[in-house]
Amino acid sequence: MAGEKGRQISADRKSRIQSGLLLFSAFLIAACGLVYELIAGTVSSYLLGDSVTQFSRTIGVYLFAMGVGSYLSRFIIRAPIDKFIELEIVLALIGGAAAPLLFLAFSFTEHYAYLLYTLLIIVGSLVGLEIPLLLRILKDRMNFRDLVARVLSLDYIGGLVAAVSFPVLLLRPEVGLLRASLLAGLLNVLVAFVAIYIFQQQIRLRAQLFKACAVLLALVIGLAYSKPLQAFLDHELHADPVVYSEQSHYQKIVITSWHEHFSLFLNNNLQFNSFDEYRYHEALVHVPVQMWQNNVKNPQLPLRVLIMGGGDGLAVREFLKYKNLASVDLVDIDPAMTRLARDHVWLKALNKAALSDARVKVFHEDAFIFLQPGVRTETSASARGVNQNRLYDVIVLDFPDPGNFAIGKLYSDLFFNRLKHVMADGAVAVTQSTSPFVARTAFWCIHNTVASQKLYTVPYHTYVPSFGEWGFVAFSRKPLAMPAELTVIGGLRFLTGEILRSMANFPADMGPVKTEIQTLMTQNLVHYYEKEWHRATR
């Protein structure tokens, strides 16, 4: 009797352990499912832009597919344990390969969207099948009320852990999207192996082990070769050879080589080419400085500068040409970008080691938050504790184009209103404003939004071969005009007095148009921008 009782206790303990492992599987499958969803949304936002639209569509299609999967589970009648194991194996293979497949589709086909939604429907349906099957497998092991409560609570907790871990851990440079996808696949295989171990007496053991081991081997090989695979995909996404690639917390940073020149891409969007970037940066920096000198009537006054965006250091380089430069506060959200500007031999040579100048302080902060009244920002060690509400003489806004709602806030009426409060008497600010030729309505929307804040404006433009005709809007709280002459500055390669005077002249096909202003609630600018650039590039 004692031996029988001991065996019963041992059997109960084993059953509890097995049930605990299966419940933990609910946590893992929820985490993996959300990681696949986040990877699809992130890849699409990198490649297509407009993160809000991409994530909205991804979430909608994925949730719909999960519902379809849950409904289809009712048709699985025979061998639910075998079906559950096979489901995890297939999901590990398809979900683990999701990121590489999406990048390959974008590089080699014109049907990226078809593959994206096909993957979302397949993976979402498989994820939707998981929980109903797991509930059926566990229903004989515990009270149904407790079972549903435990499985669903672990499912939601798994989703929370995945959501928190994705940007903090899985988007780290040493992991990245490819490895994140493959690692999630490995977790699904782990769930399959747990089920194989627990139910080895009730399943086709050899067949299931063979399939699980084959997929495990494929994922491990994928992880082992993820670095050369990433390099291959980077090269296929860009016309020129990739010499540097990094996935930061905020963006994908790529440098490509072109003859003796190089280009910087952020999230697959060209930021500059070293061949002609000086045209853009001379127009961006020296025009507002000349205007400020005219406003204050004393070009020798100490010059206090704020640059928002521009983590490549090229705008800073232009300001360092002024002997009366007192300070530059550079606000760029991505430490990886400013670190690259300091350390990468090509970029450091191009910006002339501008970020190492003692007058330059770097703030790693969202520009919108940086201007929030009463907020002290997170800064580099050299600038820690500096109050962002100091006043500046020249302000340069070197943000990416307003191709999504997150960037659109930096062109909003509220942002420009906040900016007024850090402008010193006579201060001049300028924002890059996309192409007035390709995106005429978007350009004038930026201008009209600035003007709506009772600021004097001077729109101007110049030609940059890598981008075409490019626009800027200078503004001040004092009346503003394009300078008639250019104060002699050493080291300029493009800007002259004659060119300076011509910049404010707009031909008929780039002239002013009426627009709605850009607000946080309406985001009119983003819609204008998307429509015009899509029309120009399709």
C-alpha cells in the first residue's frame, strides 16, 4: 500500500509538472505571436514609411486572422495533440523566417504587400489555433474554470512581456529583426518539444521528433548565418555597396559607398550623399545666420545655436565656420547616430569632427519633448542638467520629411508655437521643408503652419542633385527678408551673394498655394506629403 501511495504521489507530482509546463507554453506562444506581429509592422514601417498606417493594417489583418484560426479549431477533431505539435513546428518555421522573407520580397519582387498580408493571415491563423487546442489538451487535467483563467492570463502576460521586450531587447543592434524572428521561431520549437516530451506515449513520436529537429536545425543555421544574410539583404536593398549597417533602437542606419563618395540612409530613406550634401547644408545653415546678422545689426555678437535633428554633424560643421559661435546644442533622439558621427572615419572626416568641438553639447531627446515648457531633458554627460528653456539666436530644424505621423508632429502648429519660446530677440529659425516641386502642397503647408503662429517667414529653395529642387522656410518674430549680400565666410563651396538673392524666387509651378495647417489632430501635412510623393514615384 505504501509503495502504491508513493507511486500515486509521484504520478500526481509529474502531472502537476506537466500541466505547469503546458501552461507556461501558453505564455511562450503568446509572446511569440506578438513578436511576429511586431516584426511585420516594424519591417513594413522601415521599408514603406508611415509607421501608424503600417502598424494599423498589420494589427487589423493579424487579429482578423487569429479570429479565423480560432474558428477553424472547431474542425480539428482527431489527434489534437499531434495537431498542436505540428502547429508549433509550422509556426516556428514560417514565423521564424518572416523577417528574411519580407526583406527578400521587397528587394526582389514588386509584390511585397501580397507576401506581407499572406504571411499575416497564415501566421495569425496558426496563432489563433494555438489557445483553443491547448485548452482542449488541458481540459482533463484541471477544473475548466481554473483552466480558462490560467491559460488566458498567461496568454495576456506573454503578450505584455513580448511588447516590453521587443524594443528594449530584440531591437538591440546585436539582435535585430532577423535574429528576433528566428529566436521567436526557436521558442515555438521549444513548445513543440515540451509537448512531445509530455505526450510521447500518445503521439507519433518518431515523426514528430524528426519534424521538430529539422525545423530546429534550420533555425539554428539561420541564426548562425544571420550576419551574412543581413549583409546580403542590406546590399540588395541599396543600389551601392553597403559599408556599414546598424539597427538602433529608433531606426536602421546604413552607409553605402559610391565611387569616392558615400551616402547615409535612415530606414531606407536617403539622408545625404557626400558628393553634394554641402549644397543642402550651406543653404540650411548660412541663410538663417545671414538673416540673424541683419536682424541684430551686429554680426560679432556671440552666436547661440540650437540644431534639432542633424545627428550626422554636418550642420554643426557649417556653424563652426563662424568665429563668434558661442555654443551649439544638438538635439537628436538616436545616440547611435551621434556616436556614428563621432566615430565613423568617413562621417567624421566629412563633418570635420564637429561633434567633438567643446562648444557642442548633445541632447539625446525627442525634439517635441525637449521644447516642452519646464522639462529638463536627458543629456550627454557633458551637458547633464542643462535647462532646455535657454534662448537661441539661430535654430535649425533638420528633421526627416513628414512621411509619417510621428515625424509630422515636428511640423505642427504646436511645435512651432513652442519653438517661439526659445527664440532670443532677433532670432531666426529655419526648417527643411521637402521639395516644393515634387510636393508643392506639402511645402506650402509647412510654410502656412509656421505663418499661422504669427511668425514672419521667408520661404526659399535650392537645387541639390541627389534630391532635386529642395525647399526651406526661415522664420522669426521680427520682419524678415532674404539678405541682399553674403557676409564673406571662408570655406563655402556653393553659396554666393547672387545665389542667395535668387533663392527666394519661386517659379510658377512652385509658387504659393492655399492649404490647411498642420495640427496634431488632423496631420494634414502628412496626407499632402504622402499623396504627392506617391504620385511622383509610382
